[in-house]
Amino acid sequence: MPAAAEAQQCKRCHAQTSAHILRSTPHCVGCYDHYIRSKCVKRMESYKIKSENPPITLLLALSFGASSTTLLHLLDSQIRAQKHRIRYRLKILHVDERILDPSLPASESLEEVKRRFPQTGGYLSARLEDVYDFAAEETGLERDGEDGGGKEEKLKTLLQRLPSPTSREDLAAVLRTRLIVALARREGCSGILWGDTTTRLADKVLASAAKGRGAQLPFEIGDGPGPFGITYYRPLRDVFKKELVTYISEIVTPPLLPLCVGFSSTPKHSAAAATSGKNITVGELMTQYFESMEAQYPSTVSNVVRMGDRLKLPGRGEEEDSCAMCGLLMDKGGNGLTLGAQEVVEGGERRKVCYGCMRATHGASAELSWPVLS
Amino acid sequence: MSTAPPRTPRICAHCATERAKVQRAKTNERLCVSCFIAVFELEVHQTIVGNKLFHRGQRVAIGASGGKDSTVLAAVLKTLNERYAYGVEFVLLSIDEGIKGYRDDSLETVKRNAEQYGMELCIVGYRELYGWTMDQVVEQIGKKGNCTVCGVFRRQALDRGAAMLGVNHVVTGHNADDMAETVLMNLLRGDLPRLHRCTCIVTESTSSPISRSKPLKYAYEKEIVLYAHHRKLDYFSTECIYSPEAFRGSARSLIKSLERVRSSAVLDIVRSGEAFAEMVPEEIRGTTACAGEGKKTTIDIVAGKEEESTGCGKGTSGDLSQGGEMSQFEKQLANNEKAEHLETEITLPPPRKKRSGEGGGEKVLQVPLPKAKKQTLGSCRKCGYMSSQELCKACVILDDLNKNRPKIEVELDYDEEEASSSIRRKMEALDLRRSMVTTLSND
């Protein structure tokens, strides 16, 4: 890494020579590790998880990316340290999304992780299409008469009918979240641990806005009660993505990098290289925007998150007021003027769909068979 | 831009008879020219009616710059006023910032528009009002912060112009792209109070007697250009020669990329912005968030308190690399973070709690938080403009500017009374100029 920092002394312990610049101060490997750990531990402490009998179980959503893998590594140490007073147990879930992109990691990679962290908790995996197992009903079935198709077929057809890569990405994320929540419930977990870093959260603030999902922002970035009676925790919210990239390859020994099979230092669709913007999605664009921003303007990035955290849901409506697709609170705004004056939503029997989902499905090539979760 | 495979090639999606010549940025529909113009006007009409922007017999000023937005706004409002019999009298109000090669030419366009649409025109100039043209301001302070100065000046100039025209409502040509840009900019700056109000279609401020509204709030910039093109409107298409704030530039280039990826993104951001407005906690809505305690120039202080969006909300695109303003903001944030660290290390007992001396001993009294200072509205000591401070923002800036003006340095005893009276004299001169302009346009 930085050659200039090489000769400097670590500003924390003043004993070791530093190899890394962290928050504009030179850090040795040990102090770097300590810094990242303490950020995560402090956050976990702030959740005030009480030790109960039996202790609560939390579900860690592992994508094999840099952040969620680091989170697993950090919580592994924490769990091993809490021998006498067990406050929580862990279950580790990976959702196989190869139906979206065959190059995504397979659940077999869990074996590797299990070997590294055998004591951390129970491991489980699911496929994205398993979300249909939890569906109370499905829309658009009668019309299509494709009742017989397997869930894989169903999801494939659904995705094909969506109007754009951004819609596919957006709704796949909706389904993934719903599947993770459903599994958390089935497994008796009271909370879900997400690997979101500061950078990722800032990215989500703007991506939510750009997808018309601003009204649901607190569920995307907040800690605390989630939308489905499950608590969300994001203990890595105080570290930047770039810090974890260094962490997994240069700080932890043996490096975590080989486990991070979902991590890639080069984006699939580069915003800079994209000429038409046809293939890249809104989400990818925002991710790259913030990953380049954190290099130059880290405080601006964390300021975006701090501001996002202060946005609160306006007084909670009744239960019926949730979107049939994403299950989140309805965004009742957004009228003909935002969707186009001539577009009349036909039929009074229509399901309640929030603005973001309406936008994502607007222009779909055929009626969608959407799994409605209870 | 290429599009989804055409299902009904080249036939207008609305009338299904004419050939489609226009693709809507908003919906990707292919329309014929007359259907496009009709639906564009209809949407503006719905915006006006849905928000009850005008009432019969009202006199409303259109903030006219000669650019595409305000020209389209004037044309659409004139059309709608006749078609739907709003019974509103529209007049044009222009600001002359004194920017050579930009405003002087665009004002010619406005004068032509005034004739074409048969509307009264009033031009308010910075030179007459403040004794400074923007060219002179930039010469003195450079391009950094000039948009702020211009924004403060414009706000007051608009108010004064509106007063001269006898109107209390000014409509401006802000379009959906501008709105989305402002939402993103406020997100990037973490500016909650502005996030709360930036998507409002009508803004009424206690510090201004004039309400402002944005009837083109839901109209895409691209569609505005198309509308102007197909109606062959006479507009001036050069953008301001002074660069925009870096945040706006960064937000703008982001919007452009997003629009390329999914054209609905512009309105989706506007929609999210409206949702965010509801989500800003009550206690931070009104008062402006207090930035760090670092040393600031007068202009920065004014910028922090400026109520409307600073600058004009227009500008050329920029990107992250051109960020003098952004690095400054970054530095300020970083300093704040450092300061925060220091604060938490000195752990003081909660400052709001006081022990009640005599009685319970153990009892802890909750001393109510000191209410945020209600700003009382007075008028500026110098120019008489509405202000919660002794001096209005424009006069604060002017003081700063004038301090560095060579000819004032000559005077040993700088007399404030004289300065204020000179402003007042300039104000009186304005009325003269206005009558001049109206006679001009009548010729």
C-alpha cells in the first residue's frame, strides 16, 4: 500500500512501524485490527442485547462479500469470548442467487467458511427461488395457467418480464430480504445482522431515493425494529468499505480474502466505461459513486448516513397499509404526475402496491406472478 | 437514446393515428407532436389545479430569464390561462445580474417574449439595487461562493421586483431535473431543513412577503426542450458562465447518469424527496442546522442561513474532481468529527438535570430545553428589507464586498449612515428604471 507510510510509526501504540493509513493516521497491523474490532463491538454493545435464558438467536446474512464475511469473523471472536454469559447465538445464512447471475457464489462455499469458523453457529443456505415456499398466494396465476411450473421457472419468468435490469435488481433485493426474514422467523431468530458498512449505507440512501423508495429508507439503513417484527442490526455501520477491503487481505491472518468469494475489486459493469447505461443498474451506479467518493470525501459519506438515520417514518399506519409486493409501509404519494398523467391505474380491485414497486413493475411485458408473503 | 423494442412502430401511443415523432422522457411512450404538446400542457395544468396554485383575479409574476424553462413556463401559462380561463394576469419579472455575454443577451429574449405574449415586463438590476454587478463581484471574490452571493441578491431582488409589480406570487421555471438535483444535493450535504422544504411546490417564507411556486416541478428538462422546440419558442440557450457549486455539479452529473440508466429516476427522486420531507423530524424542520464552529467568512455565514436554495439552481455539469467546495465541506465535517471525539472523552453529567436544593434531595428536576430562539422579523437597518437580523443578508454581503472596494479605503471615517442612504437612493432610482423599461417594451 502507501509507500510514504511505510517508515512511520504507528500513532496508536507508538511501538510498531505502521503499514496502513487509517482515518488519516498511520496504524500498525495490530492497531488496525483493534480499531475495526472495537467499532463493531461498540455498535453491538449499543444494541444492549440482554442475556436471557435461553439466549436469543440472531441470523447473519452472509453474501461472501467483504463486509458480511468480516462481520462473521468479528462476531466469531465475540462469541468465543462470551463463554460465561451468553447473550446471543448465531445462525449463518447464505442465499444462493445464481438464478440472477450464474457467476455469483454457490452455497458450497459455506463449507470453506464453516471450516474456518466451526464454532460460530449453525449454517444454513437457501435459494432465492425458495421464497415461493413462503408465499401465501401468488398473483396472476389464473391468467397464465402456469400453475405446474417449478419455483425456479416461476422466478425466471417473473424476472424476464420485468422492464429493466434496474427493476430486476430492485425486486430481486426485495425478494431476498423477504426470504431472509421468512427464514429468520422459521429458525426462531429475533434479529438479523446485516453487513452494511458506512459506504454501503450512504449508497442505500441515494439508491433508495433514485428508485422511488425514499419512504422506506429507515428499513434500509436503520438499526432497530424491522418491518416484519424482526430487529435489524448493522454493526459495521461505522467502518468504511475500503477499510474492510484492506482488512480482509492485509490485516487478518490468515487473510479472509479467500473466503470472500462474492467480493470483487472490479465492478461487473463499470459506470465509467459504460457508454449507454443500458446494462448497468441504478444500484451499481450508486455503489460505484460512493466507493469512489469515500476515497476523497469519507466524512461526506458518513454525513449522508448520519442524516439518513435522522429520517423517521411518519406515524405508522395500520397493518393493511403495507405494500402487497415488498410488504413495507405503503408510500401513498406519487400520483399521475409522477407516473405520467395519462396513466390511469385501471380496476378498483388492484392490490395495494407502493410507489417503488409500482415503478419497478411499470412497463412489465406481462402480468407478473408475484409471491405474496403473509 | 435507444429504447425498448417498439411494439407499435412509429404510431402515436395516444391518438393511434399520427406518426410518432417524440419519445417522452418520462414514460418512454412514443407520441406525435400534437399529442405530446397536449399531454405536456395537461400535466402542467393538473399540477396547477391539483395544488391550487392560482386564484381568479390574481396577478402573478413569472420569473423570466429568457432561458428554456421560464420561456416554456410563460408560454404554457399563457396557453392554459386562455384554455381553462384561469382569470389570472401574468406579468414577467426579470433579474439583471450584470453578467456580460450571458444576461444582457438573454434579457433581449425576455423583452421579445414580453411582446410576443403581451405581458408587462419589469427588470430589476443588481447594479441599480446593490451597486454591484455579478461580473464585478466575481472579479473581487472569485468564482468561489459567487453563486451564494447571487442567490441572496436574487431573492431580495425578486421580492423588490414583485413589490414594484404589485404581485405577491412569483412562479419560477424549476423543472423536475432541478428538483431532483436539489434533493440529491441536500442528501449529499446532509442538509435536513432544506431537504424538508426543497420539494415543496409552493414555498412561503416568513422572511419574504412573496410566495413562490414551481408549476414545472414534474416536467422533465428534456421534455421542456422538446416542447420549446416543437412550439418554436424563442429562448436563449446559453448557461450561466460562472461555474455552479461543486455539490450541485456532482449531483447534476449523477442525475444525468441515473437518467441514462432509467429515465424515470428523475421523477423517482422527486417522489422520494417528497417522502423525505415528511420524514424530517419536526424539531429540525424550521431552524437551520448549525454547522461547525470553525472560522467562516461572512459569506459562508450568510450561506448557512440562506433560506432558499443558494444560487440559482442552474448551471453546467461538473463532477467530483472539481470540488473546491466539496473538499472544504469535507474538511469541516472531519473537524467536527474530531471535535466530537474530544467531547465524548470528557464525560460530563447530563447538563440539563439540576438537583432541586431544598426538598427531596434525590429528586432530579427536568429543566426544559431552552426553546430554539424564535426569530423575530424586523427590517434591515440599512435597506429596510425584511430581516431577522439587524442587517439583511444582502447588506451583510455588501458590507463585506464594499470593505474591499478600493474607493472606500480612501475614506478614513467610513460612515454607515451615508452607505445606507446611498442604498436608499438606489432603491428610488429603481422605480425610475422600471418605468423606463415598461416604456421601452411598449415601443
